[in-house]
Amino acid sequence: MDKNQFAKTPPMGWNSYDYYDTTVNEEQVKANADYMAKNLRRYGWEYIVVDIQWYAHKAGSRRAEHQYIPFETVEMDEYSRLLPDPERFPSSAGGAGFGPLADYVHRLGLKFGIHIMRGIPRIAAHLHTPILGSDLPASEAADPSSICGWNPDMYGVRNTEAGQAYYDSLIQLYASWGVDFIKCDDICNTNVYPTRPFSGKHEIEMLHRAIMKSGREIVLSLSPGPALIDKAWHYEKNANMWRITDDFWDNWDLLLNMFERCELWQNHVSQGCYPDCDMLPLGWLGKGFGQERYSNFTYEECRTMMTLWCIFGSPLMIGGELTKMSEPVLSLLTNPELLKLLDPAYRRRQVLRDRKQAVWSSCSPDGEVYVALFNLGDESGRVEIRLSELEPAYQPTALTELWSRETVTKSSVIGCEIAPHGCAVFRLEK
Amino acid sequence: MDKNQFAKTPPMGWNSYDYYDTTVNEEQVKANADYMAKNLRRYGWEYIVVDIQWYAHKAGSRRAEHQYIPFETVEMDEYSRLLPDPERFPSSAGGAGFGPLADYVHRLGLKFGIHIMRGIPRIAAHLHTPILGSDLPASEAADPSSICGWNPDMYGVRNTEAGQAYYDSLIQLYASWGVDFIKCDDICNTNVYPTRPFSGKHEIEMLHRAIMKSGREIVLSLSPGPALIDKAWHYEKNANMWRITDDFWDNWDLLLNMFERCELWQNHVSQGCYPDCDMLPLGWLGKGFGQERYSNFTYEECRTMMTLWCIFGSPLMIGGELTKMSEPVLSLLTNPELLKLLDPAYRRRQVLRDRKQAVWSSCSPDGEVYVALFNLGDESGRVEIRLSELEPAYQPTALTELWSRETVTKSSVIGCEIAPHGCAVFRLEK
Amino acid sequence: MDKNQFAKTPPMGWNSYDYYDTTVNEEQVKANADYMAKNLRRYGWEYIVVDIQWYAHKAGSRRAEHQYIPFETVEMDEYSRLLPDPERFPSSAGGAGFGPLADYVHRLGLKFGIHIMRGIPRIAAHLHTPILGSDLPASEAADPSSICGWNPDMYGVRNTEAGQAYYDSLIQLYASWGVDFIKCDDICNTNVYPTRPFSGKHEIEMLHRAIMKSGREIVLSLSPGPALIDKAWHYEKNANMWRITDDFWDNWDLLLNMFERCELWQNHVSQGCYPDCDMLPLGWLGKGFGQERYSNFTYEECRTMMTLWCIFGSPLMIGGELTKMSEPVLSLLTNPELLKLLDPAYRRRQVLRDRKQAVWSSCSPDGEVYVALFNLGDESGRVEIRLSELEPAYQPTALTELWSRETVTKSSVIGCEIAPHGCAVFRLEK
Amino acid sequence: MDKNQFAKTPPMGWNSYDYYDTTVNEEQVKANADYMAKNLRRYGWEYIVVDIQWYAHKAGSRRAEHQYIPFETVEMDEYSRLLPDPERFPSSAGGAGFGPLADYVHRLGLKFGIHIMRGIPRIAAHLHTPILGSDLPASEAADPSSICGWNPDMYGVRNTEAGQAYYDSLIQLYASWGVDFIKCDDICNTNVYPTRPFSGKHEIEMLHRAIMKSGREIVLSLSPGPALIDKAWHYEKNANMWRITDDFWDNWDLLLNMFERCELWQNHVSQGCYPDCDMLPLGWLGKGFGQERYSNFTYEECRTMMTLWCIFGSPLMIGGELTKMSEPVLSLLTNPELLKLLDPAYRRRQVLRDRKQAVWSSCSPDGEVYVALFNLGDESGRVEIRLSELEPAYQPTALTELWSRETVTKSSVIGCEIAPHGCAVFRLEK
């Protein structure tokens, strides 16, 4: 198995976090899967990912005080492995785990993913519960000095045989359920330790080894960001995607900042290796946070986000509730011309970026050229780039804008008037 | 009660750590107390301090792997409070705690101290055990994101009523045993979080409040160092002593570095407020570490250490095993002329320091002047200071060296030949 | 000579910067001196300090672009020493320097001070001009890698004989003029080098030596701040005052921040050693900056500033134009009861500080106790402190507020209602 | 003009610094050029680069004190532009500059390069000399707060029209001489300002614009390193090569560290964009430093260096004196199979790196695969890699080692015994 074959293009899917926070249940997951199968699958969308706390009893019940209730009980098997909370995921009862739900998703022609926290449950360490495949208990695999700063559930795992046995057993279980995608949190940047944010390095390697041993092609996604650019090779060696910023939400400053981060990581997109711009906070968000709202992004900002994520080559994970998607939002997610740009075989690069504008180009393996113009300013304005700055010898006959589908005739300059925070993205016709 | 009345001069005593590590037992504590009462008490030595892990079962039994065995059981009462391990402290059985041992020490005319870790036992949080005086369990007082980087026993305590109730109940229990001195660890500099080393600030305040409420004059000592100079006022407001370096051992580089730290803290010595140079690693050390050894310090270095600690005004805690003290070591600890300098009413200051030498002076409330000359270099050499640099109008008739008891006649320069790493300390006779 | 005898209490005076920026001239200096002699001298005010750029031709003529015109010519003698610009200081012509102006100030019973930049003029280094008392030219004393980040005039001076000769010759000249006070800039914190802010350490020592050699009691004041608390001993050894913040202006946030800085430095006030809170931006300010204005401080804030500076023991340098002082402003500067608190023999300390309030106490050598209460919040509110938190055994019969001169009868609590950003300061009557 | 066309493969040449320091003269440059033309040109070596201080009078004459004599005179034209010192470069007299020397080099079929310091001569700013093409003098283009920490000659240039005019005029002059390569120093990492190491950003842009305007294809090389990985896009946009470490010398620790740096920059090699591993300290070195010596690198270390530089795709600049090259050294520089790997069209990547070993692979555009095995340890040992870790589907028939020219038959593992610090590099035969 070669992990770079697991996801030949950036994974596209839906993730439960932005809408449900810690509270998502089986019925809700199925409803979103149904919607995806019906409306999005044919455009390449395929992952359904259950995010954080699916193992936690009473998740979300003390939301005003705690996002993650400290020391609350969790669903765990006899080998220190977390299982779905059967209250929220009834089909998991009796040891079935996420198997039935994964089957459901698979039957829709989709793939099934879950979130995990780096480490082994703290309670397992304190209770000295066994590890499958090891004579040593959880207390010997757990590192009591390695915690997550924002979630109280786990201890980091030591770089030992017992530790590897734990991760092996965990991935073996999850593979047996049919999991296709694992988003591991508190590992890409262990931010409770600001001076050693890569303290989870060995755990990334251990997870990679466990996946290879499992025999199942499980995409490995690392959170949270910002990933460390000086560890890029290590991420590329062991994982499929890694977050390049801290949590992304529907806020222009965060979107503006993403241009800087995409500049930084643009040379690091290749088959099986995807710097990750995080979920797309589109449509209805925030219900589980106690503040359900429609995305604060304007339509122009949404198009800018989609265009940047695609031309950069980021994974695409929808954050909003699918069953509440309106037609305009759906149209943002179903532009086939734009989604083609995700292909890592395209050569993409930032051509220009200053405070007011950014320009990106992308060139397909067969020589098709695309140019995206972004207005980063707060006022309408013309953004343009000379052809000579793109590909000196290239002479297009016309340009087609991918959002409007309008075609304009060629000139030596590609440019147009763009709304504040908006964009235009052109295919150059030969 | 005014905490600055609890220790009118820097505490002097013995601490079990340097010799016993985590393993000291009742018999050993008593033997050291007996020795102190017989040989040291009349010079001002009075504290007998039981250092770290007295509550831990099997402490020291896996020393090659762990100084502090993670997730090992601990002796704890029904209110989440740690008790002495009855295997090592038989008199504590049946709920007596350190009461009988404290009584023993008191009967010798000495005072009794213990070490605690900041926080509440992790196991108490995970088992939701009660807190005396609060309706909330340990899980509500514990902060799951606040740990110690080097000891796995505790969670930090939240700044809440439940948290204060826990500390109140803890100090109440220890006061009831007759504890006179508490060395709280992982609190002066919470070094697992290098960017927020004062994260235990509120716990220092909570401990201070708990001591005030207890009605017992318990000296509060904070570890580990280095204390933060920009928090000096806070330490002075809430504690009696605080470590100004990381752990000090019998190593010249550490002793040399202490001169720098004493320069930094010299203006912060006052009644009840003592920057702490840490234990004196004299005589036999290291047994509990599995490497029993005689102190690596030369006799000259020992005198330099004692002289600096005294003229600076540091607490004095003997680290070596008392029952194995030789006559020469004992003489280092029993120089009454030198020990007088500890008095915070003396005005001390560093007069000079460079790579080769340091000079300190001290002036008693009634105008007696002392000058210490230190040779910081690796070769013998003359160290001297002009009288005019000390106290312009001062004209001594003679000088008495406090270690040799020799007297020399006056001149305009105080100076002498000093061995490498050695010192001379003079009283200026009027 | 002992530098701690040069200023037995914190220097009090006027400085040209806050009103004139770089443009002050002889007539203006004299006018301010006249005013001080007539209205302020009897309260202890005595220094008249000419601040930055008195040597610079065309100073202030390109103010929109440059505060300090780069590469503009300067007035310099044949030994690389800067002289007053004769256009602005006509009496300095013909080699007289500031002698005549200093004489004028002295005749008024006042003292005369000047500002200098650390270093030797850049142009002197580039032209290889001589140094008095050295065979080597300025180019050998200048360190081409040591500059000021915000003023283009000087190179730092090397720690060599030629370098010391330059500083000796400089101070010798300024002493010959009758200078009583030198404010040396770019030396306390060499902030262009954020990772080595004490790069001027040797130049502080060289200036101190030069002053000692000069035979004249010249107060040495170091700027800009923030001074480095871990270098406190070095400042105390070589200088008389040092700035504890960056430039202070009439802005509440800066005043609020000064409470934090005073906490930090409170143990470092002693005779001849004064942590410096910077000029008092009172009355009319900013003319030379092209934005003449009345101080933005409210009357309450002014009293808070004066009270803090006094009870802390800071030097007091008036920043506003004296000739335009109104009666209310004058009254802030002429409260003899308050000014008494400056005496370094008083034992001052911060008793309490949180976001809403601060309390300081001070105790005179003969046992008089003062308490200042500050309302740091944006709303009126009661600030109080229990007597037991001050001096346990102290029992005053009454309290006199020093601004209002009102007396209240005693109680176990000292407190009153205070306006936002305001204060009350009480003398406790025995 | 497209700067990525100026150097389609990493520049290969000789640089005067490692042997001559600041002292190289015309005769010596010619001798090295002659040697290159005769012995190296046919392998692709073509640049002859005159390094630092060619404009400085008396360069090297006070070497014990100063590498760069502060405030010494320099050769400068009437427009503030530095010219070669005619004492060392006689053909430059009479305004010819480096024209005659460039002609000489060109006639040998080689290219000519020079070193410059970022900025405008300090003396020009202090003397207000003119700038060609601007009404403003040097003093208006110079930024008095922007200096180099280790060389005293220049001030940084402001981002203004006058500043651009200066750089334009400079490059225009150097282009008129026939300069093909400019190594600009103190610009890639302005290390005197550790907290703003990219303070020369605008000057990189100004130099790039000046080169574009000059109409001459001048390769732009930026020093010193370490370049900032988060500014990679900016370097790639404006320059041809940039140093990825501080100065590299013949020291194993530095060579070992280069593996880490090559890992970091491996995704940033493309046509016209070359992360630069610095000069090759081979053969005779150090004469100008007063310590002529044969390179400290063993023959194994030399091969490791050459192999890493080539497979990574670094520019190659010989540091040793060419006229003293021995046959074995020459053979290191003339391995055509190895030099082919420099081509940026090859896809290179680090396959493995730990403390003991590193493995790199490279794949040519037509599918030839190369594998380099490095023994990073201090003892001989086997280094190996499974074919499956390289290119899963690739099945070579045999392997040829490029240094020994030996061929071995295929297996599923590529590996061999390698001397300490040594390497082997294989071409996989289809």
C-alpha cells in the first residue's frame, strides 16, 4: 500500500462540526449522507465525517461552561478503545461500533470518516485497562505529561511497543468498521506547548504505521493548524492532509489570512499530500454551539473561498448543514469547471499578492491555463495581470470566466472590475 | 496573622530530597531530627522537611524508568487529600497522618515541614471524590489542562469556590497535624508551559488564603525556580520564600550562576520574604537516586556557597544526610558570626561582580559592616575592594575574617589572596 | 566623589521636549528658567534641561518627514564634540558652548542640564576627526555596527581607550560649561536591537567613569525605557536615574501601565538611584511637534500621576511649557506635603493592585505613614484598605487627605469614594 | 525578459571568497578564469565571481583587527556608485570599471560575476553626492537606520523613487561592464535585526526591477542565509538563488546540518529558482584569512557534499583556488553523470532521513531514476532502501554507482556498505 494512492485528488466531503459541534447523532449523519448522495456525489463529493466527541456521554449538555466536559464518562471497550455513544448512535450498540453507520454510508456510494483525538483515554490510564496485543496496560502506553490544551479526554501515547500496539489495535478496530478517513486532532500542532508544537511527531508516525498495517486505505487528516512549514516533509511522508491554519470560520479576516497561508504552502500540493484550508463555513452553521446562524460570508466571499481552495488544491469539507442548503449555496459547490482545478497534477502558483489583490494561475497537465483574480480590498476595483507575467509564450484566443460562464476576447492583459472581497477565474482558451 | 511574622529570619533546616529522593521514611526523618536537635539546633537550625512523594505507594521502586511512577496508587483520604504512605510512615496509619511525626519533631524543639505538589490528585478528579466543605466533587475543582511537566500526580486547581474549599480543607488537615512549613512545588515557575510560567498565580493566592484561614503560622515556600523577577511583588505578598533558580546541585557552574541570580534578587530580601537559593548539597548525597556520593563541592566551594547564601539572606536547607555529617562539614554549618548575616534587617548589596570576582557587603542595623570577597576564577588570585567603594565615611580599625577568625590591621583596601572558587568574609572592626 | 551624593532626592525640574520637541532656543530656555526661579524653586524644583538636537542645524525644519533630519550638518568642535547650534543659542558662539546659558540658570539658583545621544557623531567617524587626549581619530572610537534606531546622528563608542578618551573629553567640556545633569539617550534600552537591548552597557560605565574623572557632580539620567529589571544593579551602580517605560505622554493607558512598572521597580529606589517614570505631560504641550495642545489628562488623572510619581519616588520633570502654566496646574506641582514623599529614605510599597484599584503606602524614617488610594476604573467607586494590611500595630488618631487638606477621624478601614482615574492620599496622624 | 530564463540550470562557477577573502586582484581572477576555461568549462562550469570588497582601498591590510576596515576610503564614481579599487584591478582605471576584466572572462567563453552589498555607500550619504537619474542626493536615498551588522560600508536604500534611481543607475553601470551575475549580500537575511530579518525585502524588489530595466540577463544571487522559508515565494519571484544557511565551511557539522536545510527547501527548486547551499570549500582555502589550509573535508565528505548539492539542485560555486586543484579534487567536480542531476526538471525528494542516514531520489523527465544513499554516522554501516519506497511500479534491471562506475544487479533493496560521512549514488537501469 502507498498512502499517496488513498486520495488521488483532495478529499471532498461533509464534516459535522461547524453545524453540530459535539452533538451530532446517527439520524443527522444519515440525513446529510442522503443529501450528499442525491445532490453532490456526482460532482466528486464523497466523505461523510463524524467530528469530535462521538464517544462522549452527555456531549453538549453543559455547553455554557464546557465544550468538552472534563472527567465525564466515555464509551470505551475492554481494550481502552473509544466507541460511539450508543445514546446518540443506537446502531453502534452491542459492540457494532460505527460498522452499521459506515455500511449505510457506503451503500450510498460514499465514504465514511471519523474524528479522533491524539492519544489514549485518560481514564484508561488511571484504571490500568488492557491494550489488545500488548501485555502492558494503558497506564504504560500513556504519557502523563502529554495532554491536549483544549480537550480533556486523552493522554499522549509514548513511543514504545505498547504505544504502537494501542494505535494498531485502534486502527484495526476502526478499519473493521469500514472507516475510510480519520481526522486526528491535537497532533498537527500541539498548541498547549507553544515551544514544542511538534510534540506529536512520533504519534503521526505511529498512526501512519498502524494504517499501513491495517490493510485498509484510510485517509489520514491532521489537525489543528497551523501546520509547521519546517516539518512539511514529515507531514508529506506520513499523512494525506494537514491543516495550515487554526480553525477557519466565516470571517473575512480569516479568509484574507488564508491567502498568506496558501502562498506559504503552494509548493507542497502533490498526489496524496494536501495542505488543508479547513472546512467551508457555508449555509447554516453553529446549531450545536447554541448560536445557529446563516454564514456571515457574503456570496462574493463564498466564491472567493471556493476559488482559492480549488486553485490552491485544498481538500474541501463542507461545514454547513447539507439538508438546509439553498440553491445558491449548492451552486457554489457544484461548479465542475472549478472543481477540476483541485487535481494535484495541475501546476498552481501565486502570481501576485499585495494588500489589495491576489492573482493565482494554474496549468493543467495538457496545457490548459487558468487565472484567478481576487479583489482583497474593501472597495470595488479592477484587478488585472499581463499575460507576459503568466506564461510568456502563451497566446489565448479568448477567456471564459468560470462562475459567470461568460467569454471575453483576448488581450495582452487579463483583468476586470471585481466587487469587494470577490473574484473572477478565467480559463484561457487556446 | 501577618505572614511576614512567621519567619522573621530566613528558615534554616534540613530537607530529605538531596539524599533520599522520593524514598525517605519515618525512621530516617527521626534520625535526622535527632541529629539536628543535638548538633545544630543551638545555631538556629530548626526545620525538618519531608520532601516529595511521601503519599506515593512504591515510591522509588522503578527508579531506572521513573522518578515519579505514573498512575501508581497514592494514599488519599475520603476528601481527596493526600496522606502519608503508611508503609514508609507507620505512625500515620489509622488517620493520624503526619501528626505523630510532627509531634516527635516538636518535642525535640524543632519544626516540621512537608512538600506538596500544586493541585488536586488526578485520580480524585477522575473518580469524582468529594471535597470537604463543598458540594462539588474533585472533578469540578480540577483543571484538566493544568498539569505539571515532570510529576504526574496532580491537576491544577481552578480559581473557584470549590477550588478554594479544597485548598482550605488541605491546609486545615495539615495544620491539624502540626505542620509548620509547606514547600509547594510546580507553582513558582510552572515550567511545562514556558510561555506562561506564572500559570499557578491564583493557586499561590489560594494557598496563602488557606494558611491565613487555618490559624496556624505555616511558612509557605514556593518551588521550583527560577522565580519570575517581574512577579516579585506577588511572591512577597503571598509567600515566605521562592526559589530563584532551577534545582541546585553540587556543581560549580550552578554555584557561579547563583551569583548572577543573587544580584538580581538582592533588593527583595525583607522580613518574611526570602528569595531562596535552594538546598545546600553538602556531605553525603544521592542515595535515593541510586548514586550515593560525597558532595562534589570542594571545601572552598562549600565556604563560598555558605557565605553567599548567608550574606545574601537566603533560607538555608541542608541537603546532605545529617547522620553522616563529618566534623568539617558541620563546621561549615555552625559559624555563628556568619549566620548572623542572614538577618533581613541587614542591608546587603553586591558591590562588584565580573567574571573573576564578586564582592558583597552587608551592614547591620547597628552599623557593623561585613565584606565578602569571592574568587570566581579557576586560579588563585587577589581579590580586593577599596573602602571608599563601600561606605565612604567608614574607617575600621581592623578586620576579622569570619572563617579563619584571623584579624588583620586596617588599610584603605580590603583584600587578600584567595584560592580558586574560594572566599574570605571580613567583619570591619570599628 | 560618590555618585549617590549627587542627587539625594529625586531630581525635580523642567525639560524642553514635551513642548518644543527639537526646536527649543536660548530665549525659551531662559523664560522657563525665570518662571521656575520665581514660582517653583522654593518647592524643590531646580533643573532646567535642554533636550535633544540642540547641536543640530535646521532642527525641526522638515518636521513632516523627519523628527531628526538624516545627514544634516551639526555644530561640532575640532575634537568631535557637539556644540550648541549658534543660531538657536547665540550666546554659545565663539566656543562658549552652553557656558553662558548655564551661568544664567545658575544665577537664578537653579541647575542646568542637557540631553546627549549615546555615541560619537557619525560624521566625525567618516571624516576621521581627532579625539582630545587620544592619538586615534573618531573613526577608531566609533563602532560602525552600533547605531540608534530612531536618531541618525551617532555611532556607538567602542569599549577601548580611544572610546573612553572621547567620553572623558566630552564630559570634561560639558563640566567646564557648568552642566549639572546629563540625560543620555539610546542607552538605557538600545531598542533597535530587540534581542540585545543592553548593548550600551559599556557606554554607561564609560560615562560614569568620565563623570567621576571630571570632578563635577553631574547627575546621569538614562533613556529611553523600559529599563531592564535584570540589569537593575548595573544601573544603580553607574547612573542616577533610568527610565522604566518608553516615552510617557498624556494618555490614560500609559498612566495605567505605569502602575505595573512602579510595582516592578518599587524595591529599587534609594539615595542616588531613581527609577524614572518620565516627564509630566501637564499644561501646554506639543508645539514643536506641530500640534500644540493642552494636556489630554483630566485634573483627576494629573493628581493620580503626581501622587504615583511622588509616593513611588520618581524624578519629576515637568514637560509642559512653564510660562503658560495656569494656577490649577501650578497647584499640582506645589503640594509640599506630597513632594515630601519623594525622599528615598521613605519606605514605600504597593499594598494592593488589581484592575480596578491600587493602594500604596509609604513610611517616613520617623514613622509617619501615608496611604494613597487610586481608582483605576472608568467609574466612580470606593477604594479602601484595612489598617491591618498596612502596619499591623499602627493606630492613627485621624487621617488628613493631602490634596484636599481635609481630615477625617480614624477607623479600622481607610477608604473613600474616588472619581474615575482619581486618587486620594492620606497622612495618618498619630 | 523573464528572470527564470537567465539560468535554466543552477549556476556553476568559482567564487574568490573562500581562498582570497577580501584581497583578490585582477591577476588572480584571470588565473582562475584561465583554469576554468581549460579544465572545467566543458562540464558546465562558467561563472567567475569576484567577491566582497573589490571597491575597498587597503582591503585586508588590518586583517587581525577587521575583516572590513571601518570608515576606510572606497573607490566611488561621481554618482555614488562603487568602482573597483584600481590598485588591485589596474584595468579598471580611468573609468573602465570591471569592463576589461569582464571582457577577458567572456573571451574565455565564461561569464563574469561580482558581489555587492545591499545599499548605498555610507560616505555618499554623509557627503550628499548625486544619484544619476534623480534630483535628490545620496542622503535622501539612504536609510540611516538600516545597516549591515558585519560590514560597515553601506546604508540600506529607502523604498522611494530616489532609491530606485540609485539601484537602476548601479545595475545600468554594471550591465554596461558586462556583468552576468550579481551576488548581493546583507539582503537575504538582514541578521543584525534578528526580529525583522526580511527588512531588505523592498531592496530585493528594487534590484529585480533594476535588472529588468537594464536589459541584461543578470543572475541575481542573495546572501547571506538562512533564507526565510516563509518568504520563499518572494525570493522565487525576484531572485535566481538564495542562501539557505549561514556561511558554509569545511566542517562536518555544517554539512550534516545541510541535510536538514535541503529537506526544508526541496520543494522550491525550479527553473530560475535555486535554493543555494553555498560555496564548495574544496582544495586550498583561507589564504586571505591569514590561515591558508587544505580543506578539512575528507574525500568521503567531499563526495557527500557534491552528491547532496547535485541531487538537491543547488548552485555550485567552487570556493577553493582553482590553480592549485589536484587531480582527485578535479575529479569531484567533473562527474558528468552526477552533474546531470542539477537539472531542475528532475523531480527530487528526500526519501528518508534520521540521525544515521539519509536517502534521496531523483527522477529525470524521461523517467530515469537515481538514488543517493548517505551514511551520516561516524561509523561505517549499511544504508539501504526498498524499491517499494521509491517508485512502487519501478523495476530496474541493474544499478550503476556514479562515483565508482560500478554496476550491480537488481534486487528489491538498494543498499550497500558506506564509509562514515560517505555516500553512494545509483542510476537505476531500466
